[in-house]
Amino acid sequence: MENKNILSEMQTELKAPKGQRNNFGNYSYRSAEDILEAVKPLLAKHSVALLSNDDIVEVKDRVYVKTTVILIDSERKAFASATGWAREDEVKKGMDVAQITGSSASYSSKRAL
């Protein structure tokens, strides 16, 4: 099967419901963990692996987390990738700098996935 067909099949088969709830904002959302749990059986079914890498990038005095995800087939050839970006807040009430970066990394990962 061609890689583009695998990707198309996986996109069609993937169901990642919005399993999280923000009661303050009154909306449902999906986390990166929700997406990963939903995609794991499809990775096994199609003999592909998903790799993820975060980079910290500074653009015009602002700090961003850049996440790149790559699908690798059973022959270890990359055939699809996507990138997500999230800007870090300089200050976020109730969070230290590590938590701010972690929050941005989670959002960036979700966007890339």
C-alpha cells in the first residue's frame, strides 16, 4: 500500500472525541493525550510510528514552542509531517516558567497532531 493511502486511511479512521471539559469557559476540547490514545491502534494497524519533537524558537523577542510530528512507515521512511506552534505567555497568573512552557508545549503538540 502506498504511504499516501495509509495517511488517507488513518485520517478517515481516526476518531478523537473532545474528552476534556473546561467548565470555566464552558467548552469541550481534546488534549494531545486524547489524540495519541486514539491514534495508537491505527499506528499498529498500519505499521507506522509517530515521532514528535519540540523546539524552543525565539521570534521578534517572543518565545514559541514548535512541535513537529512525523509519520514513519515500517521501512523507516518518513512520509508525512506536520508542525504546530504555540507562543509562550510572558507571565501567566498562578504558573511558574516551567508550567508556562509545558502548557505551550501541550498546545503546540495538539496542533501538530
